[in-house]
Amino acid sequence: MSKPFPHTASLYIGDLSPDVTEGMLFELFNQVGPVTSIRVCRDAVTRRSLGYAYVNFHSVLDAERAIDTLNNTPVKNRPCRIMWSQRDPSVRKSGVGNIFIKNLDPEIGHKELYDTFSAFGNILSCKVALGENNQSKGYGFVHFETEEAAQRAISKVNGMIMISKKVFVGRFIPKKERLKSKETSWTNVYVKNLDKEVTSNELETMFQQWGEIASAQVMIDDTAQSRGFGFVNFVKHEDAVRAVQEILNSGLKNKEGLTIYAGRAQKKAERSAELTKKFEQLKIERMTKYQGINLYIKNIEDEITEERLRKEFNSFGTIRSVKIMTDDKGNNKGFGFVCFNSPEEAQRAITEMNGCTLSGCQKPLYVNMHEPKEIRRQKLAAQISARTKAMRQHIPPGNPPIYTGAPVFYPTPPGITGNFPSSFVYHQQMIPRQRWNAPPQQYGPVQASIPPSYVVPLQTRAAPRGNRTGGAIQTQPNVTRRPIANAPANNNPRRDIKSNEDGPVHALNSDDQPTLESLKPEQQKLLIGEKLYPLVHQKEPLLAGKITGMLLDGGQMDELLLLLENEVSLNSKIEDALKILDEVAKRNLDESKIGDEGQKGGAIENEGDGSD
């Protein structure tokens, strides 16, 4: 059979799993012939696969052989669809030669459908729609090179029995055309608010006065009780339209006083799309109506009431409405809205009241124009992008930024020997207050501000790849470990404390106590940290360093010794640390939204809920 596009060696590969990569496709297609290039198309933002790719061969013959031998070959347990790449989208969008087949047997797949219809002409694309677990949905598509081949297939196969089912074959109609045709040809009527006693026969009798009925059905539940709605399918579209109009105009009510509703039966997707479009239109109209006159005010203290707020802003013009947002318990949420009659009045209020502290209050008010959530998110994204770009421009190469976070304990890396324990490090932005007698810390370079025992050798250990809050943990480069001043020599033959190259030790024995007491407080914590880290690592391997650092920083010496001996206490402390990390992550996420909740509404006249 001749090929439709012998002048090109580029193939389109569709129906790919999101996990398929260029390397997997290369291994598959390179078996046929030399491959020039492979590209898996991905989303520009998320970089997730779009489910299709392009493979370019050196030779057209190799491309033809790939279609003949590899079409419908499973890749990551999903059959791939191979066709000639078409640079001109009009061929695909025109629908010429495209047919639709439904009521297919579940055993019919891509290959069986291709084999059945290939006798009528060259096939550009052949596909059976698949659902979860690659199960057939019972319908498919075949795109022929010419319209004549498609018409031959329709005339020969429509009404045939394939395996066990009689199939329907017809011209493919795009979704937009199908929806448009339904507007002028629908016959199915949806009826709700029916009495529970109404049966399907009574429903049919009720609607017979408007025309011939094909079927009528009242929907029931598992107990055979009416669900209060049903469907009436007319033979003619005009009869269905007339029935809907007269039912709605009659105001007919059921026994409970509810008005019986009738309308065109729609699928859930159609109803959702229609409601979404309606709500978006209302939202745009409301935004346009109140744009430039609705003010957002925050830092409203608990003592301020709506009457007080109206009085403070009343001197700038006519106020339509005032609203202070409250929670479920009626507590002031700290922000509100004031809606004026004109943009000039609103602008005058911003000029005079922004930064003004009301009498009896401590916080200055923040007053600005209310902005919809979508606009705020766009501005936030632009600010983050600009800030990131500026940071990249000002950071010297090889000097990564330091991120704030909890103290992180790092065990001694393998291969490092010496008589000093491991250490944990604070990032530069959050050097802690020492709990022992030491000179006050000075903020400056890491080498000057961190005690010697806190310095971590980066040359021998890569920084952790991430933390629980999603941020990378990095430390200053070119930092070297300095020996602990006055640290005792490791000359005790009975001492069990060993470096990590001999394996971790999980507890302090009685022989360790004199050695521990002879150390300085900060050195004692570091020694305990060496024992504590393996225990924490067993519970939370990904966050062991951070949790150990938090425990060392927040606990007294007797508490830390208890953690080494009591597993219940250790588990409790680990849970507390995880809760703190979760709260920090949630707080950072809330702050990044820049008051999305705070500006989620406006003071709208006659509505009073301050919603967008």
C-alpha cells in the first residue's frame, strides 16, 4: 500500500504515557533505522509531557518501515499511535476523511480497527478511545487520506456486526458543531420537582398534550422510590420546545409547593460549562461596576466597628457600603472594605487615610484599591520573577544564597577522622542567642559570627537537597572546620564514642559521663548530637539533620540525655519538631499569597458579604 506522505521522514507519535522520555523512544525507533532527532513535546511551564512526540529519520524508507512495524507497539504499557507528521494543521482540522465508529466490542483495539478499515484506502490515523487501565470506551476514529475512502468505509461497514456488536460508522462531527446542532434539534426534556407518587406512565400522560412521545422515564433510587425528576423524549424538536415553554409559563406546582421545572436535558459537562460561563460573566460585570471605587483596608483593630469606620471615611464623599470581615465566631479578621460613589472620592480617601493611625489604635491603616484575586496573583508572580532575576544578577558565581530555617545537625562524614564531635550549623540569617556564657554575637561573615564548633566542612559533604518546607538548604562555601579549643584528647581506652567511619553509637554509657562533664556546654551538645542523630535518622531519615539541630538548640542537657535513653520522649520531641516545620511551611505559603484571603472580597452595595 502506498504511503500518503513519501516526501518526509518525520513521524508523529501519539497516545504516549507521561513517563515516556526521548531515550525510551530512541531505543525503540533506532532498531528500524538511524534516527536524526527525537523530541517529546512538553508544557512550557510545568515541563510535563503532553503525550506526543516527533521522531525524524534520515531515510523515508526507514520512516515507512517504522509505521508498518512499530505502530501500536506498547510503550510503558500503552500502545503508541504512529502517523506521518503533518505540518499543515488545516488537514487535521478540516475533518475531511475522518470517520467515527461507535458500539465497538471491548476486544477491538487499535490494530484490529486499522486492519478492518485499511482495505478502503490509506489511513492517516487510527485510534480506539481508551479509559482507565487501557480499557476500550467502545468508540474510535479513523482518518483516511481522501474523502472517497471515508465514504466507502461508511457505506460498507456501517451496520456490520464486528465480533459480537452491530457498529455505527458515520462522518466525524467536531464537538462545536455537535453542540450547535443540539441547540436546534434536541428532543429530550428534563423535568424536576415531581411528586414522589408520579410514575413514568403518569409523566408520559402529562406531556402527551404537546406531541408524540418516544419515551418517558422517572428516575428511581435503590429502594425503587422516585428521585423527584425524570426525562421525556419527544419525537419532534418543535414539540419538545413547546412543552418546555408552556410548563415554565404555567407555574405548575407540586404538592409541596415547589414549581415544576422543565428544560433541555444536558450532560453534566455541558451544565458545568454553561454555569461557569454565566458566573464568569457576572464576575466581570461586577468588577467593571465597582472598579476604582471599592477600597480595601487592613490593620483594622478589634475596637473599630463598621459605624466607626464609616464615620472616619465619611468626610471624603458619599459611602455606598462599609464591611468589616469577621470569622465564624464574629471576631474581627483585621480587614474590611469601603465603597464610595465615585473614583475621585475613593482616591481622596486613599491619599488621606493610608498610613493614618486612628485614635485609640496602635497600627496605621493600610488603604488601597481593592483588586481581584486574579490580578493580585499576576502581580505577585511578576514580583517574584523580578526578585529572583535580581538575586541571580547580584550573587557571585559559586556563592549560593543562604536560606533561613531551623538549625541543621550534620554527622561526621565518612573518611573524616579526629578527636572532635560532629556539629550542627545555623544559617546566617538566624544565628541563635547562645544559652551559655559567651561573648555576644556579631552579625557579619559566617566565619566571624558562628562559634568554631558550628563551622561545617563543605569540601567533604554535599549540602542536603531539600527540607520539609520545600526549600533547599545551603551554607556558605569555602568554610573550613576548625578544631575545638581545649578539646580533650581521645586517650581513654574504655571510651565507646567513635567516629562515623566505625559506625554510629546510639547511647552514652556510664564511662562517657566524666568525659561529657569535662567539656564545655556547647561541646557537650555537639557530643550528644553525634549520638542523637542516628536515633532521629531511624524515624525521619529525610529531616534527621534539621530535627536533631532543633532538639539540640531547644533542649537542656538533662532533657537531651533523657532523649538518648527514653524512646517515648524522643518520639514525642520528633513529633513536636515535625509540627513546627509544618506550621512554618504553611505560614510561608500563606505569606506568599500576599493577602489572598485578605482581599477576597469587596464592599458591594446591597450585598454586604464583600465577595469578589
